[in-house]
Amino acid sequence: MSTSYFSQELYQRVFALTLALYRVTDLFPKGEILRNHLRAKADEIFEATIEYRHSLNARPDANQLLRKIKTIKGYLRIAHKMQYAHSVNMMVLDREYTALENVLQHELEMLLCESNKERENRNDKDRNVSFEKSPVESHSLGGMDFSNSLGVRTEKSLASPEINGQHANQSFFNERQKVILQKLKQVSYVRISDFYASFEQVSTKTIQRDLQNLVDKNILKKEGQKRWTVYSLLMPTSF
């Protein structure tokens, strides 16, 4: 939930504006009902402003406060037309409430941007957690292995890999790459961390180079970035 950015100075201005309205409405004819309407609405705005500063759900409260300001500005225009007070006094009051209205409009825009940013960050975090922790669910159909999560498809009827139209032999890969490809015959995708136990004396950079070499040979497909990078078979492979 977003909170207000209103400053103490702004509250002091609202307080002064409420007092000014009381002084101006003292000049209205005795018994004029518009005098009571204006004071009642000014009181509501002052109360709502105090409550708004400590609000935990600022956007709805800001909209409510804006509606009250629009109402009092309407009353002020009527009073101006009726010439119940000096026109300069009425114009000053209208101008100050308009300034307050503009500040609230600006704050609403800031709150909306903040809310959208929080939603995007939350969605990005959810996607990353889902991508990192959720297992890839595969179903076999007609000799094909369909990976629901990544959309990866690999043949179960395995033949020797073809590189540039020719079959590759065992010497085409080093021993680590053979282990990588054997594992990819059992699972739909792998990460660098999947091979830490298999290659205990081998650095992460070396494993990354082995995987990238297979990508460069058009045998593996690389998806994602940094810690979320995964590798999957791009073509049928058998060893």
C-alpha cells in the first residue's frame, strides 16, 4: 500500500486556508445557507487532509479529498456570482483550493507510478522464483518428449548427431561434454550448477565454456541470463 508524500508545510497552508474561508464567509448575509455549506465543506477538507497524511491506502483517500475540493470550488463560484463578498477575496480562495487540487493530482500520479512499479517488481520476482524452482514437467507422446515449461522438444529415438549435415563421432566432444549430453537424454534442461557434483575439480568457468561450445556447435539451446540460464538439446543426440 502506498502512503502520502504530503509535507507539514502543506498542512499548515490548508489550516490557514480554512481560517481565511471562515473570515470571508463572516461577510455573507445573515442566515445565508451557502455560508454554512462552505464552512462545512472546508471543515471536511481540513479533517480529510489531516487523516490523509497518515493514510495507509492513500490513493482512494486522495480521490475522496479531490472530490471535496471540487465541491467547495463550486460553492465559491456561486458565492462569487451572488457577490456575497469582495470578488478579490473569492478569487484568492478559489486560487488556493485550485493549488491544493493540483498538488493532489500530482501526488496521485506519483502514487500510481509507485503502485505500478511495485506490481512489476512483484511479478518479476514471482516469475524468477517460478523459473528457478519449478520442475519442468514432461510428457511422452509418440516417441517425442514435450517439455511443458520451456517448450523444448527432443527425440527419444536417438541417433548420432549431425553437425553441418554429417554425423559426429565420439571425439567431437570432450569427456565433460559427453556427461552433459548424457544428462540431457534424461532431463529436459540443465543449469551449470547441475554439474558441480559431477565435475568437482572443474571450475564454473570451464563448465560454462563446455556448455557454450555445445551451443556454438548448434547442439544445445541457451535460454535465460546469468543465474537463470538453462541449456536444452537443440537436436537429437546419441552416444
